[in-house]
Amino acid sequence: MYINMTVDLLAQLGQANEIPYGPTNKLLLDVMNAYPNLSKKFPASPQDIKSPYRVDWDSFSKNYSKAIDLWNRRVVK
């Protein structure tokens, strides 16, 4: 129920006005195109949403130790 609420169009639209989170609901593309000033609040453009980034898990797995090292240096400090 919580997840359904967070991906709801109105919830994501309202959230865009308060917190600059990117939408996860592709149905917001029309809204973003219709209101360019609102879409500037999102960290992703309508074009970015059409082709979401997909993690290459094979590459990540091969470089796992490097990822952990990077995490520890930048986040954990």
C-alpha cells in the first residue's frame, strides 16, 4: 500500500514541489513536458525517464571490491 502511494501520480507531482526527487512513474512525462518549469525541479529530464539507466550487474560484480573501497572512502570516511 505504501509503495502504491509513493508511485501515485499525484504523490510524485506533489513531492516535486517540495523535494527534488525524480519521478518513477512514466505517466508524469506529459506533465513534465507541459510544465517545463516544474520539470526543472526533477533531477532527470523527460528524455532520461524514457531510457532509464540499467545497472550492468556483471560488471559491478567483477568490480565489487573497488565499489566497496570507493563507498568506504566517500561515504563512510
